Amino acid sequence: MPEPAPFDEAALVARARSGDDSAFGDLVNHYERRIFRLAKNITQNDEDAEDVLQESFMKAYGHLDTFHGNSKFYTWLVRIAVNEALMKLRKRKTDKTVSLDEQLDTGEDTLVREIAVWDDNPEQLYSQDEIREILDKAVASLEPIYSSVFQLRDVEELSTEETAEALNISVPAVKSRLLRARLQLREKLTRFFQRKGDDVFAYL
């Protein structure tokens, strides 16, 4: 059987902009899991994440004429999805965090936290699926301004610049929020795997 053609985002976007609905469908198929995962990490709710997924692609489809290719289509789509997810939180009246546009102090790069020693290697005690579930719950417990940055940088592996563009914040703010997200996750996971007794100081 012939191998499937490699994914070409730019070509698919160009075809979608010219009215090719099948091309837009290919974009949906390629990105829907990643957008759903991002939405769930922000909303912490499967139903809301599904709504965000649908609304994001509908909005992207309806505004394709405004996308001029100055950034990646996925970066543009992420910005739409983050905005839709935060709107969900506001409607639920549970968003008690600061605005995504608010700048954070970036003088934290050398921050040191007291971290407890983990009992044993978690990989020896838990299956990969269990570790993934533990990590997913820890990420979901982060405030949206941190979980969204962590999701884009460490899970989706966007660059710092792409993450800043997607979230409409500065590069220093991305670095600061990512550091805080990693530290908070380290603390949460440490508490989960913690061994009572000796504490150590550790950098992230």
C-alpha cells in the first residue's frame, strides 16, 4: 500500500482558504486531540473541553479569511482555543486567576524550593498509564495561566516564542510562568511520592 502523504499544514490551510472543506477536515483530524487535551487542562472538565474543541474549530473555520499565515495555523488555533476555554471558566464563575495578559515577575529563574526525597523510583511502583494519570491530574490542578503554558511548551513542544504568540503574552512571561508551573508540579508530585524523613534542596 502507498504511504500516506506527509502532513503539510501550509498547503492544507491554503486549500481550506480557497473553499476546500476536506482540507479543513484534515486540519481538524490532525489537531483535534491536542486541542482537546489543552482545553481539558484549562477547564478540567470533559464536557467543557469538548465544547471548546467544537467552538474553536468552528471559529477558526469562520475566520479563515483573517488568517494570513504570519504564524503557524496551529499557533493561531491554540490562541482561539485558550480564549474559548477561559470564557468557559468565566461563565462557570470559577476563574479566580489573574488575566493571561498580566505580566509576571521574571526574576525567579534561580528560585530554589525545598523538595522532599521520593521514596522509590516511581516507574518501579506504578505503570506508565498510572504515572500518566497522576501527571495529568497534577497538570489539571494548576491555575490556567500556568497549565496552558506548561501544556504548550512541555507537552506540545512549542517554542517559547510560539507559546508567547499563541497566548498573546511576552517571552519573559512565558519563561516565568513555565518555571512556576514546573515548580508547582514538582511540589505536587513530590507530595504524592514523598518519603517521610529527610528533605533535600533541589532545583527543578
